[in-house]
Amino acid sequence: MSVAPASPRALQARLMAAILIVVMAGLLAASWATQRAFESGLRPELLRKAAVVGASVGELVGKTLDHGLALRDLVGVEAYLQAVRKQHPELAYLALCDDSGRVLFKSGSPAATAGISVSLTHAARPAGAVEASLSAAFIRQILFESTLDLLVVCLVAVFFTRELLHAITASDPRLGSVGTEGDAVLARVRAPLFLFMLAEELTRAFLPGFSRALLPSTSTLAPDVLVGVPIVVFMLVVALGQPVLASWSERVGHRRAMQWGAALGVCGLGGAALSGGIVDFIAWRALCGLAYAIVFVAGQGFVIAHTDAASRSRGFALFVTAIMVAAVCGPPVGGILADHLGARWGFGAAASLAVAALMVVRTLPRDAQASITAPSRAPVLRDFLRLFRQRSFVVITLLAAVPAKLILAGFCFYLVPVYLLSLGAPPSVAGRALMVYAVVLVLMLPQATRLAERGVAHAHLVGVGLCISSLGGFGLLAWGGVLPVYLAMALLGLGQGLSIAAQSTLLSLACSSEIEAHGSGPVFGVYRLIERLGNASGPLVTGVLVALLGHAAAFATVSAIVLICGLCFVALTGNTRVPVSVGARA
């Protein structure tokens, strides 16, 4: 019995899986070897540093002995040793001994790990010694952090390889990865879209810390509020610009619009790297917001222009996938870059990615195929007045969309990086926390779709998702540190994954009569605009809360607001459902 040959698409999927497995195996082997080399070299390097610190302490003590003071008569030594240990957390123990080896002054407790002893001499005779031993907990933490960084690099490299393979197969029709000409164009658009979104996502982990470093010492506004202003301005430009830029992109052509967006992104990210103060940094972030809005609407325009009603969902899936992969890869890589090179180099790397996106955009085909849909228009005042008279629209928009964006932007873009910075954690920790959110979101989205297909009410998915996303913030009241932040990000990703897809679908059902009378453009235009304004308000609201209440209370307050909105939403919407076919069209 003969077996039917596999389709080109199936063969391409198998080839991609095989390449990814080989790449992953190679990365794990290289990471293991790198970790072993790092571990073997870490302890000797820390011992050398401890010897330098001990010599510095000994030199200061020697100067006091030169003034005729006896070693046992010195005052304030233990406070000084404590301050030195605080500056050098790798030291578990630091002590000053006399010439017989008896400890006179100390800070910390002797550790079982290897230590050093630096001799003190006075008048060519032994006078004592400075002893120091390393902190085993510090060494474990360093090794743990390096292991996490290597795992992040491995995961990001796998995603990069996957995107590269998509780009290669899209550029060669012989590989059979695409069907129609429109599919081929969309597959090629994915590469520059991914690169540009990755450039912006790269900055998420270190942007608030960089903003704080630029603040003037004489500012009259609270620093916690000012830190969020560049993020608010960026999101405000995106929110207000997208409705207008969508029609502009259709007039000038989507390829040309995407070129303009990528070019402005290069300028904005490069200018941000060179910022000398908070005012010019805010201006550069506004330019980055304009660039982001242009690239976003141009990418949407490509999808609409090269798909029909039957294939549009698949086209937007490519669009969303590129953004989600960038959200997974960007923050942890940006955090690692900021750790080792500094935030300015992180912005420089982001500008380089925007340059790469600009170069790839130039290879896209010109807009030869006109869109079969009517040009979109920005919402006008009568659309707002008409829609805000509809109870269902108000409930979905104000009790679901706005709170979801408020907690997303407030936590991910502002509160998590700022809080971890206040703990003394490096930007890479914030990057990994944001990665946890993105990974859980990506894993949860298809599961939420399956729940909707099995008949779970969309209103329940939205309401329960809101409630779940709020729960993690309350944990910061009971426990401090990094782990509660990771838990909060996981719950946020879980809740957002449940509610994101269901919100638009629920809106299309609840406002079906409005859509039949006036089309989907005004409904979703007003909805998206208000939703993005909620996005922009997140960092501002959380910044004010941090200034008034502190970080933990800010987490809990935002969580309480979202939880109340979620419960009210469930109570007001009941068991509203929507057929799967309607959800696909939405």
C-alpha cells in the first residue's frame, strides 16, 4: 500500500523543526561549556578582588598606625568594615586582627568558603592582618543569574532562528511555504515588522531606569511621576496617531509608510541613546511613538490589502505572531545589554535593529494591489456620542478594555522595572519578568480560543481574565523581592491571555446592530482609541500611586481597581456568547 507524499508545507514544517532541534542542542551544549568556564573562573576572580579590598583597608589602617595609635585603640573600625562590606556584597566576612591572630574588629561571620589574609606591617614589623572570606550565597546568586541569562539567550536564539527560517522560506517560492501571491507578500512583511517591534521591545526593561538617571536634581515634580512621562508620551502619540495615520498610509502606500516609520524609529532610538536630559529624551520618545504608530498601521494595511475575507484571520495571525515573538525576545535581551554595556548601548542596539528593519522594508514589493476595502477614517465626535449611548459598548470598553490596558502598561512598562530598580536588581531581572508575562500570554492565547469554541461565555473569559490578572499585585503587600513580581507577571499573562481575544469578539456581538448600520470601522475605531488611551494612562496612574503610597501599595491599588472592574463586568454581562464564526470575522 503506497503512502501519499507529504505536502510541501508539511515538509517545510518538518525541516524547520529539525533545524530548530539541532540549533537548540548546539546552544545547550555551548551554554553548558560557557557556564562551566565561568564557574571555574569566578571564585579566583572574586578572591583577587577581595585581596584588593583587604589591601585598601590595610593601607588605611597603616596610616593610622603611623600617627602613633595602637591597633586595639582605634574607634569606628567595625562601622567602617560594615560600610566596606555593603559596597562589596561578595564579602561575607571582613576582620582586622592583631599580630597574634586575635580578631579585634569584624563585620559579618566567617564563611566556609575560601578567604584571604593581607598582612599589616608597621616600622618593618608585623602589626596584624586583614582577613576576608567570600559569600557563598553571593556566588550562588551570580551563578544562578548567569544560568538564567544563558537560558534566556538560548530561548531567544531559537525564536530568532524560527523567524529567520520563516524569512528564508518566504523569499524562495520553491520551498512551498506560501500559497498565493498575497501569502508570499505577508510572509515577507513579517520580517521587518518583527525587527522593528523587537527594537522597541528591547528598551522596555531599562527605559524607566534610564529616565530616572536623566532627571534634574531641582525638579518640582515627584521623580516617580517624571519617570513615567516618556512612556506616557510614547503611548499617547501611538493612541492619537494611529487613527489618522491609517488613512495616510493608504494614500501614500503601505511600503512607503513603513519605510518612513522605520526611518523615524532609527532617528528616535538613536536620539534617545544620546539624550542629555529628560526633556530631549521625552521628545525622542515622542518621535519613537510616531514611528511605532506608522509601522503598526502600515503592517495592518499590508494584511488588509493582500487578503480577502476568508484569509484575513490568518493574515492577522502572522501580524500578531511577529509582535508576540518580539515581546518574548526583546525585554530580556535588552536587560542583558543594559547590564553589561549600559542603557545607552541598549538604545544603540535598538536603533541598529530599526536600521535592519528599514533595509528589509526596501525589499518589499511596491503597492501594486489596491485594497479591496474602503479607506478607513478616524472616529469623529458623532461616533463617540452615538456609541456612548449604548450600554453594552460602555460596559465592554470602560470595564474591560481600559482596566486591562491600565494594568498591562502600568505593571509591565513602568511599575515592574521601577520596583525592581528600587530593590537594586539589574535590568536583566526586569527583562526576565517581562519575558515571563509574554511567554505565558503566548501559551494561553490558543487555550482561550479552545475554551470559547467549547461554549464558554466570552463575557466570562473577559471577566475572569481581568480578575486573574489582578491577583498577583496583592502579593507585593505580603512579600517583597523578585519572586512575587515574577508571580504577578505570570498571573497577568494568564489573565490577559484569557481576555484579549474574547474582548473584540464580544464587542462584535454586543454591537452587532451598530455594525450593521454603520460598519465595523466606527465601533472598533472608538474602541481601540479609548483602549490605547487606557494604555497611556497606566504609567501615569502608577507613577502617582508610587509617589503617594509606595511601590507595594501601588501594585495593590491598581490590582484592586482592575479586580472591581472585572467583578462588575461579569455581573453586568452575564452569559453573553458569540458564535465561533462571528469571532473569526472579528
